[in-house]
Amino acid sequence: MKNMTRRDALKSTAILGAAAALRPSLFAQHPAGGLRVGLKDLPYDYDALEPAIDAETMRIHHGRHHAGYVNNLKTALEEIPGATSMEGLLRDIPLLPESLQTTVRNNGGGHWNHDLFWTIMAPPGQGGGGQPGGPLAARIQSDFGSFKAFTERFSQAAAGVFGSGWAWLILNRQGRLAVTSTPNQDNPLMRGLVPDEELGTPVLGLDVWEHAYYLHYQNRRGDYISNWWKVVNWNAVGEKFVQAR
Ligand code: MN3
């Protein structure tokens, strides 16, 4: 068993050797031992977002879907010892060996996107709902004209995702707020996979995969989107905006 492990290790070293010469940052052994990921508890109870999002949906979404992305990503990370941050990993997917790119794209994206999603929501009336304040409110005003114009554009982007995907509010590379969407578990960090003009730092994301709403809303995605605004945690979104500037 020990010999097998050693032989396997030697084999993967040989395979990755050539790639490592070209991509030192991702394959060099990081002193801290690489990127560790895990499934964090939600910052609220499973039923805390009701009635906008029901407890059963939250339980399955977090405990099975998100957990699945984390487990698959952990396996992939065993072969990427030089990864030091989720964001760095997602920005450099095209530099990974082809055999890892799809796994990291789907499961790394899935993990990062859901980590964001859970933190930008809060129970209605306890941080959820209402409108942003501070610098974010001012920038929404200047970049979209009004908060209402922004929410309409974002809701349209979310409704318009064909199949599974996400709607995003990003701070783009020109330093402006913009609304975008991505298919599957792609996100605006993914250089080389998302069009350049849609790259940026996400400050708000909405999961419109059917697993996010189908138990309660069935095919009524529009109702899910309009109720979801009642649980958006604008303090958390505002902090992400300030950090992204
Ligand atoms: Mn999801």
C-alpha cells in the first residue's frame, strides 16, 4: 500500500513536471501546504429566510449541493499544491492541466459562488431586504440611475439565464458597477472563460439553478427572484463593494 502510494506520487510528479516548469505558481509546493477548503455553517438557521426561501430548499442546497462541490474540489486540490486562494485559483483556470480545468471550473466555481450567496442574504427584517446605504448606494445611483433601475436590470438578467446559472452585480475592470450573468457555476473571476468585458469582482450574486427554488416555486423563477430581494443583506454587499474598490 505504501509502495503504491509512493509509485502514484512519482507518476503524478512526472506528469506534472513539464507543466510545473511553465506554471510555477500553481504547482510549486506552498509553504503553508496549499489551499484548504471546507463547508462552513450558514450564518443563520435553515428556516431563517422563510418565506422567501424555504427551509427544505436551504437544507438540501447547502448540505448536499454545496457540500458536493466542496468534496469534489478537495479531491482536485490534491493535485494543485501551489493554490493559495480560491480567487487566485478561479482566475487561473486556463493555466491548469486540461484534466483539472472542468472540475475546478464547476466545483471551484460552485464552492466560491455559494460561499458568496449565503453571506449576501439575511433574514427579512434582520439585515435582509430594504435598500443599500453608504458608498454602494451612491454608486448604484450614478452607474444605474436609480436603485429601482438597478434591481430591474438585475432581475431581468436573472430571469434571462437559460437553464442553470447566476446573475451578478460586479465591480468591473473599468471600476464601474455592472450587471452580468454566467452559465452553470462560472463566475466573473474566471479569466479566459468569461468574456473580458464581463470580468470583475462580484459583490452580489443570485443562484438561479432550479435546485435553488424549484421545491417551493416550481417553474416560477420570477416569483423567486422578486421575493429574494427581501432577503438581500445590503450591509454585507456594501462591505464587499468597499473591499473591491
Ligand atoms: Mn446552487
